[in-house]
Amino acid sequence: MFHRALTAITATVLIATGASAETTVPFALDWKFEGPSAPYFAAIDNGHFKAEGLNVEISAGQGSLDAIPKVATGAFPFGFSDMNSIAKFLDQNPGAPVTAVMMVYDKPAAAMVGRKSQGINEIKDIEGRKLGAPPPDGAWAQFPAFAKANGIDISKITVEPVGFPTREPMLAEGKVDAVMGFSFSVFLNLTRLGVPADDISVFLMADNGVKYYGNAIIVNTAYAKEHPEQVTGFLRAVAKGWHDAIANPEAAVESMIKRSPASDLALETERLKMSIGTNVLTDWVKEHGMGNVDPERFAASIEQLKEIYTFQNDPTPDLYFTADYLPADGSLKLAD
């Protein structure tokens, strides 16, 4: 199935604009249009994709696992997905033409979020209580490693499968004691539902024993081999979109809200700021630039994944990430 990848993407439409032509490329997000997706819309509105000859069409997703098959089948040349989900997908679908090409969340946003008023003050307090977890969620997929690193007995937890729309309402209503999700989304959604900020306990997995990387730009490898310059141009435009979002978060969110008018500007701007400060502009990224991975840390993250997932094939980090398409012109250097 996955080797039909080029069938869909070679049908890409060329849109003539005078003497120039822009290649239309679909881009699949992991989730709906929220603050952290604003940099991609800023890259459109500020002309960064156009400067690379690209007309990018962004589609919302339904969870961290959603974009991978879309890219692997060739329906989308580019996507945004959780790094560990990519490793599992490629183990279960050997040879599927998909890989990560640009790390965005150097520090993953995956977290367990609970309410202090419901007894969740420390990580192990989840034992004997209810945990709400959307089955397709990338944070839930990482929970076994988080549990192992923190000595949590999973058999003592009642896991309640929840939908994404009901996750925060169930926690706000006390129907579950904690939930799994991205820290910036769950926290702000809870406060919007009236839960006091000082009643919310956020346990970021990356700060509690989990070495994984977070979400990355992924590409169909068949497409990348056919169009390497377009891939590099896409990544350069993405980096410039993040530059713009860091410099002016509200303006970037305004670009996103043009496509999602019901969104709240202040809420989504705060969500974007949280993702920048916690997940994107880390100390490592400030020193080394955006997009690449630390080989030693990446190898260690695969070893940690092996503790909670049985690979059918030898896990080779090179299968899951390549820096070959990253631009080398300084555009990946981010500033506060």
C-alpha cells in the first residue's frame, strides 16, 4: 500500500502566477488549529512558502498518530507527528516511505495533568485513581515509559478511554482525576472551563525521566527523493514561520485565526507562548539551532522506547530521522 506513495503526490498541481509557478503541497497537522500551529500559517501569510515556490495547504488532524499514514500513503507529502509514534509505525510497516526531517518539539509537550483538589499532587498519586486517556494520543502512547521511570504501578490505575473533546471537561467535572495530553493544551483548556490554575498539577514527561523527543515535520521519502530542493525549501519556510512567531506571537496567531475564526486570540496566543518557551526554544536549540537532534540523546530515547515496546525489527535511528534536508543557510538559528 505504502509504495503507491508517488501516485498521489506526483499529481501535485502547478499553479501558474505570471512567469512563476507555485507547487501546491498539502501539509497534515497532528491536531486542530491552535496556537502552536500558528507559525505555519504565519509562514504562509508572510510569504515564506511562496518565496520557496510553494503553495502550502494545511489540514487539521485528529491526534499525534493521524498524520503518519497520511504521509506514508502519499496523500500528503508533509505532516507533523510524534517521533516515537513514527518509530513504532515503521517497525509495524517496514519500508513505509515516511521519516522525520525536522525536529520541532525538542522538548516533548506530553504530560500527565491532574487536579490537586482530587488528590493529584505528586506523580504516584495517580495510583488508585482514574486516568483519562484518548487512545490515539501521543502522550498516552508514552505513558508506559513515564510510569516505569517514576515507579507507577499501572495495575493500580483505572484507565478511562476518553475522546479529545471530552478529555478536559471530564477532568473539570471530576469524572477522572488526571488526563494525558499536551501540557499547553490541557492546562489552558482547563482554565477556560473554570478550573483554577493553582488547582492544576502538570507533570511534563520530559522533566520526569522520559528521554523522548517530541513532534517533528515528517515527509514522504519517495517525494523527498524526487523533490529534495522543495523539501529543504519547505523546512526553511517553517523555520522562518517560527522566527516570526517567536518575535510576535499574537500576529502569528492572528494568521491562524483567519482559518479558525471561532478561536480565542488571547487563549491561543498564550498557548503558543507556552509551546515556544517549554517545547521549542530550549537551551539545546538556542545553542545548536532548530531542526536537528542530538545523536546520543536520540539513541538513548530509542533504548528507552525498547523498554516498553517490543520491536519486531532492529530499531535503527537513521530510519526514523534524517537531517539531510535541513537548510544550511543559518535560517534554523532561533533567537529569544
